[in-house]
Amino acid sequence: MKANCWIAPNSLAVEDVPDPQILNPRDAILRITSSAICGSDLHLLNGFIPAMRKGDILGHEFMGEIVELGQGVRDGLSVGDRVVVGFPIACGDCISCQRGLYSICENSNPNAAIAEAAMGHSPAGIFGYSHLLGGYAGGQAQYVRVPFADVGALKIEDDLPDEQVLFLSDVLPTGYMAAEMCDIKRGDIIAIWGAGPVGQLAAASAFLLGAERVIVIDRYPYRLRMVRENTGAETINYEESDVPDALREMTAGRGPDGCIDAVGMEGHHASAALHAYDRAKQAAKVETDRPHALREAVLACRNGGTISAVGAYGGFIDKFPMGSFMNRSLTMRSGQAHVQRYMRPLLERIRKGEIDPSFIITHTMRLDDTPQGYDIFKSKQEDCVKVVLKP
Ligand code: NAD
Ligand code: ZN
Ligand code: ZN
């Protein structure tokens, strides 16, 4: 089959690779019909998330048709079913999974000990997300192996097009969880740093959960325009305004009730992010010329408000304003999205027409053109927000 492979930092190639095989009884093999490129893939492409090896297949947002099932797949799935798959690989049985914390499943990352040593923590296995997170082949490919298919794969009826349900795999649950973690009360004002796919779907979700106003911050006018037009959010361009000042002005001096970081590691701060403990400590000292989203979120939030951090981090970030955080009774919540917890309820909302995440798609491309898709997504050419691949 063909697959989009990581070759070296900032180098990708679509190559012929062996087809995936069933390895465990609860595996399924999927023929992929749609796959997307995520902001997190950019952290893998540039090597900021370590332990990528030449030939690793990328991609953790995909859906398709089941072509083969292991003997032990527990319920509901059959060959021929159309399914969308959540990005965290989760067993469904461990203490984390039982509590709905699927992205910290204790049984899906065979390299947990190495991850722990390198990063100080160990998340669940994730498709196409380096050897620290399990070394699983990803879904920017014609076929993929889905471990624990009975937990990760959700059956989709034929009347909903791929474009409407594909993002149940990641960015819709992520944006929704980001909003949910703000514990929104009627009348609340929510601020969101980042107008990428995650930030835009967090904005739509915040309105769905009862926010009165949503304010999205970014530097790209086309992304800010898109989120205004599709969700009704207000926007701030951080290259034109001082963000904390503007937010105070827009909230009668009080600050937003909830502040979502949908940026994560960026620019210099990305290099502050990882590799191994020592390098991270070193690199965390590097300053950046950009405002730092998480720091700004803490400083801008109203007294007693909540910070919801879903942008991806690894390692350390420097100069966290702990005094402001502590003395103003702020709360911070975070995590890789516990996707499986949200897939069914969000599918219901899509079906009822309460939310349609397909508005974020700006590009549809062939699998052969995946490296070009990364280029335009990364460099924000052609007003790119989300690339969908059609293997
Ligand atoms: P993206 O790269 O398309 O969007 C990030 C946006 O942030 C860009 O538009 C960028 O211009 C903007 N930005 C950069 N610095 C900023 C600043 N200081 N203030 C305001 N905006 C700023 O990526 P995406 O796909 O939307 O993903 C966003 C983040 O969420 C990434 O870090 C990604 O790894 C992470 N993510 C996390 C989860 C999870 O489960 N928690 C899931 C998916 C993605
Ligand atoms: Zn992702
Ligand atoms: Zn588990």
C-alpha cells in the first residue's frame, strides 16, 4: 500500500510499504477513505517530538471501512462497517479507561517506560505519533491497523458524509473538551488563543455549551475571518493589539471567565519543549519574540476563572506566572483529548444539526500529494486551515 512516511526532520515521502496485518485479537484493519493533517503532525514533522524513525507512517485523524477483524473484537463491529477512529489507543479496561480518561490508558503504550524517562510522563499510545507514544503506524495511508477496535472505532451510518464525521477522530472532541473544561455558565465570556482547527471548533463548542461571547486570538486575518463567519466569535489580532489590554477592555475590566490555549508549543517555544529532560531544561530558557499564549491566558483570565490548555506541550515551559495563578484562585485543566468519551454524544449533535465541523476544511488532496499538504498547512499558504487526504 501507499503511505505518507516521515523520512527526516522536515522531510516526508509517500512510499510503498507492506500492508498492515492483524497482530492482536482485538485489532481491525481499515481501508481508509479520509484522513487529515493535524497541528500535532507539525510537531512530529519538525522533530520537536522525538523518536520518529525513517519510514514511520504519520496520521491520527482518519476513517474508513473495516476490511478485516480479529477474533477477539468484542461487540458491534463487522467487516464492511464504516467507522471513524479516535486518536488515542485505549484498552477500555484499565483504571484510566474506566474513568473515561482514554488518552492516559495504561495498556496501550508498549514504550511507556521509555516515554517516562524521556519526557517525565507517559500518555497512551497514539497512531502515527513517534515511538515514545507506542510506535503505531498512522492513518495517512491506504490501510491501517486499529488496536482495541471495539473501543476506538465508532460505527457511522451511510447518510453522513466523511467530511461531517471525520473530525470525531480528534479536533472536534479536542475543541469540545477544551470548552467543557471551562465549566461554562450562561453569560460567560470565553477567550481562545489560536484560530487553527482546534481553536475554531473550541469556539463553536463554547457557544454550544452556553457561552454568551467568544473571543478568538491569532495573527492570521483569514483564520480570524473564518472563525467570525462560521461561529459568531469576536477576534483579536495579536500583531495589532496588546491581547491582555484588549481582553480587559472587551470584558468590562474583569477578564474572560474561561481561557483556552489552543496553540501549544510554537516557534522558539517548541524548541523549549522536548527531546529529553536536560535539553528541555536548557531550551526552556530560550525566549521568544512572540507572546506566549499560555502565559497570556493566565494573566488575562478573570479572578476565579479557568484556564483550559489543550495545545500540545512536552517538557518544560518557562516563566509560568504562578503568583497570579495562585493569588487569583485560578483553575487549570488540561489533557490530550479523551476522544472516545465524546465520540457518541458529538455524533448525536452532528446528526441533530447542532454542530457541523466540516466548515474547517479548506483543502482536499490525494494521498500522493500529502507532503505538499503539509507545506501549505505549515506555512499557512492558500488560506489553509485543514487538509483532508483521500487515499
Ligand atoms: P494550528 O497550527 O493550525 O493552529 C495553531 C494556531 O495558533 C495558528 O493559527 C497560530 O497562528 C496560532 N498562534 C500561534 N501563537 C499564538 C499566540 N501567541 N497567540 C494566539 N495564537 C497563536 O494547529 P491546530 O490543529 O489547531 O492545533 C492546535 C494545538 O492543539 C496544537 O498544539 C496541537 O498539537 C494541539 N492538539 C491537541 C490535542 C489534544 O488532544 N489536546 C488534539 C489536537 C491538537
Ligand atoms: Zn491531532
Ligand atoms: Zn486502558
